[in-house]
Amino acid sequence: MGSCLAAANPDCRDTARQGTSCDRECRRCFRRGGIPVIDGETGLRGVAAVIDKDRSAAILAGDVDADMLVILTAVDRVCLDYNTPECREIDVMTVSEARRYAAAGQFAEGSMLPKVEACINFVENRPQARALITSLRRASEALLGETGTLIVADGSAPNERS
């Protein structure tokens, strides 16, 4: 009996039994409507699972070939040194900058980190696209470039918001 997450889709069982959870095969199964299961004594049985909404949104945005991924959250912009006197908002950051800040522990796990990681993955897979993190309250303004944090591909103009 394993505790790996599988999909009740016969095409995915072998991959899932190998313990993969976020690789290409499991994402393929997610797109096909896979159901989270584990191997039990009597075979596969359904289990409760946490679906990462940010990662799922990035996958869906990629599947529909979106120009922009918008992640809505409780803050207007992503911040460095959040909740400290040195706190500063980020207007635009490249994928490399986002990776560096994440590696330095600037984004809290279970909070801003999964949002930034989803944006990194989205932009990295389609360099002409952009990702935006902002609050629901200011989403309209963020789409106009007045607030929010824009994540862009490496090599994009540093302040390119269009």
C-alpha cells in the first residue's frame, strides 16, 4: 500500500505508483479529469486531496493559451521583507528575480510562495505572456498597470507592463 497520489485513469496508474505528483504525466491526468486515489488492500480507493489553486490556474491558463495569468490575493503587490520595517513592494520582477527571492525565503510557504511559483511556471512556459499578482479590490487598476506585481520573462524590459 502506498500513499502516493494517483489518478483513477488507467493511463496514469503506473506513473502515479512511482510516486510522482507534479510531473508532466500527472498534469496530463489532471487535464483528463483524474480522481485522486491511493492503492488500498482491495485496489484503488478515492481520497481527499488538496488541489493547489494557483498551480491549477497556471495550468489552465497555459492550456487555453492565455496572454496573462492573474492571481488574486489579499495584498495589492508582492512584497520583499514582508511584515518588517524594511517591507517594499515589487512592481515588476523577472522570472530569475522571482526565483532568487523565493530561494532567499522572501515568500511564505502556503501564502505568497505558491502564487509566485505558479507565475514563474506560467511565464517560463510562454515567454511572451505575463503574470500578475494583485488584490481583488484593485484588480481593475492592476490590469491597467497602476498596481499589482507583474512577473515577466527574463530579457523583458525591466519596467515593461504592457
